[in-house]
Amino acid sequence: MTAKNHFLFSISVVSLTLATIDPFVLLLAGGLSLLPDIDSSKSIIGKIFLPLSKLIERYFPHRTFTHSFFMTAILAIGAIPLAFEGTEFYFAALIGFFCGWFLDVFTKAGVSAFYPMSMARLVIPANPALRLSTGSKNEWLFSVIFLALFVISFQLHSSGGVMQIFTSLLAQPTGVAELYLAHSNKNRVYVNLSGQTSAGQISGRFEVVSLLSNNTFLIRRDNSLLLVGDSQCLHCHVRSDSAKGEIGEAIYVSTQEVRLNEQPLEKLIEHFSGREIQVSGELVLPNEEVNIPNSQMQFNPINVTANLDSKTVRLQNARLEDLRPLARFTATGSLIVKMITQ
């Protein structure tokens, strides 16, 4: 097979199996798919690494050592450091290399897949008339097939998959929730929403802040949070008639656990000042007056419960601005802080 088909085949397989369209992952797979042909000084990769390819060519016949399960096992061990950068990179390298030589099984010459145990050639199919010749016109058909597979994979995974496409077409909150679940760790997610609130009609494009279930989510409208669900959700602030998700700007998301032991909240607020954060968790405050206004017309990120000698504060998706009324208190408890940078 030509280098073009090796490249197209490997990125198609990697994109489909790893459910990714990350260009760095796909380029790694495509590059490794050319590596088996380093045993030929006439190949693209062989010309790039000409001294090495000539050395390999001298000791190993074409499509033997570098086109084998044995070499794939060596690569699997040698590529382990890639796993520390991300499992996607490791498996992309492994799959890309394997696809690079396994595709040659379908050519007339085949490959010595079980080298060095056997020099016998693995060739598929059994009928010689159906085998391909490298560079033949029939290879164009495979190029078209591999390219089509990659385009299909790109469409599926850039839209969140088959089920996401289906639920998105229904324009229901479930589809938005699935989109958020799939992409919120790398992108902002928005919803084009039309629905009903207790005050009347609502419509527009809103940022999705968080999921509360597989069919309800929070949106931000001005300085308030609203819970969105389908038309049957009685406790939701917005009962949607139509909700279509949309992937927005790229972001970097990290989380940090913060434990407090009778420490001033003012220092916590100063530490995260100027950052976009969402805070969830539970704190215990002294039994003093805590003035946090709540409303039935919106989702309340901070709720206060009075005890005999203290107050319990529960936070869910609270912003830095929501925490400022608590700055004068010392608190004990544990918080999860989600930080978002763009």
C-alpha cells in the first residue's frame, strides 16, 4: 500500500476507536503508520532516515522485522513514556504503527507477520486475484473509503457522537446535558433555549454552568442561575420547549480541594481573586447573623441552615461574588474549587 493509504487508514482507525479528532493524536498515529517502511530506502520514511533505512535494509528483507507482531510488541514497551502524556497518545502510536504494516497484508507480497519465528508471509485474501498491487489503480478505491471513514468519524466526534446527534435533533435538555458531559472539560457549552418561566417566556443563548441530573442543567442569566428541564419538570425555573446545545470557546479546567479549620474566608476569597471559579462543598460558621438572600425564582448557590451553636453553609456552583458576603467569618469545612481559564 502507498504511504497515503497507510496514513489515511491509521488516522481513520484511531479516530474511530479512540473517539478523538485531536490533531496531535491523529498526526502521531499517521506518522507512526509510515514507520514500518523504514526497512526500505525507497519509501518516504526511508528517504528521510536514509542512513538508518539502508542499514536495516541490509540485514532485514522488506516487510519482515518491521512488519511483525514482534516489532509491535517492542514499540508497545518503548512507547510507554507517551502514556504519561496521555493514554490517547500511547494508543494512537501503537494503533498507528500496527495499521501501518497490517494494511500490507492485503497486498500480493503480504508480510512476515510472525517474524522472527517464521518467514512465512501472511497474505489476505486467499485468492491471489483479489490481492492488491502497491500503487495500482485499485488503491484509489481504498483511499476514498478511508477518507470517508475519517470524515464520518470527524462528524460524529465533533458533534458528540451518534446519540448526541440524535438527542440534539430532538432539542431536549437531555441532549444539552450529554453535550456538556462530553465537552465541558475543554470547552464552554451554550444552549439556545426557548421555554417558560413563572414570569413568562424566556429565549436566547445562555452558558451552561453545571449539570444537576441527566436531563436538568443550570444556566446563567445575568447574575442569576436558573435550573432548566423539560416541560414536565415542575421544580425547574425554566421548562424548555426547545434546547439545543452548542460547543463554545476552548477553556482549561482544573479542580482543587480546599480544607478549612477555623480559618477566615477572606483569605480564601483573596487567594482566588480575579479568577473564574465555581465552589461547591459545606462549611460550618459561628452562630452569628448570616445575611444571604435566597429566592424561589432562581437557583441559590448558597444555602444556610441554623443549628444550636453554629450555622451550616452549603455551596453549589457558587462564584467568587457569591462568597463575598461570607468574608468576615471564620469557617471549618471542605470545598471543591473548580477553576476555569480561557
